[in-house]
Amino acid sequence: MTLILDTLAQAATVLPAQVDIDPNDSGLPGIAALRTIVGAVMTVGLILSVLALIISAVVWGFGANSSNPHLASRGKLGVLISCGAAIITGAAVTLINFFWNVGQTVS
């Protein structure tokens, strides 16, 4: 048992006290292609958000004009969700960078 404790004590003194790792842009092949794919997915997400907004607005209009409160409320909810999806898609990079920077300040 003392041999194990001695070994752990020696390992603790050998291990570095601080690990400092930064993201590596050129560590893996295909990083540029992955960035292109992510940008294309963001574009598709924004286009689908606009499509959902248009469809939801039409449903909202039909519901309001036909005195169907269930259909109108579904259209309103669709408008809110499509706007929220567009906000999150557009702010995704900024949000990730913000939380990355917050994470780097944790010690």
C-alpha cells in the first residue's frame, strides 16, 4: 500500500501543474471543408426559417379570417418559433465564441 502511495506522490510531482491547450486550425485534414459545410448548413437553416415564417404567417391569416382560434394560435406559435430559429442560427458563431471566452476565464 505504501508503494502505491509513494508512486502517486512521485507522479503528482512529475505531472505539469498547468495544462494550456488552444484550438488548432490545421491539426486535422478537412477543417476548411468542414467550415464550408457548416456555413452551408447555416444558410439552409436561415432559408428554412424564412420559409417557416411565411407558411406560419399564412396559417395565422387563414385562422384569423376563418374565426378558427386554434389555427390562428398555431400560426402565431410558428411565427415565434421560426423567428427564434433564425435568431439562434444567425447568432450561433457569436454565442459559441462568447461561451468559449467565458470558459477560458475559468480557473
